Amino acid sequence: MYLAIKDVKPQDNYLLLLTFENGEIRQFDMKPYLDYGIFQELKDLRLFKTVKKSFDSIEWDNEADFDPEVLYQKSLRID
């Protein structure tokens, strides 16, 4: 079982502030992924900031997306 994303806010330094369906707020660092595949395009901060909730996860305007399980497992709880 995984937790769905309820909200996402782009932060400075390629960080994402994620709110999960259980109410947890977690921070996900995108920097380690920016040298791979479609995520390279997100080095453009204007594109990075287009992130939005999409179904149970997140997506950018270039159609890059992330598995919600990975987002949860690789993020740090901040609340």
C-alpha cells in the first residue's frame, strides 16, 4: 500500500514540499535525479516550478512524473 499525494509545492534548491493523504508533510530533494532522462529538463527552474498534483502523484509540464511510493520512501518528514 502507498500513500497518495494531496499537495505539492516547489521550493528553492530543487526541493519539493509534499503533503500526503495521511497528513504528513515531507520534503523531497530532486537534485539527485536531475542528471537522468526527462528529469534533466527540470534543471530549468521555470519548468521545475510547474510541478502539480496529478491523480495520486505529481507531474511537470514536460510530462515527467514520479511514483508516489518513491516520493514517500525517499523524502524526509518535516512536520
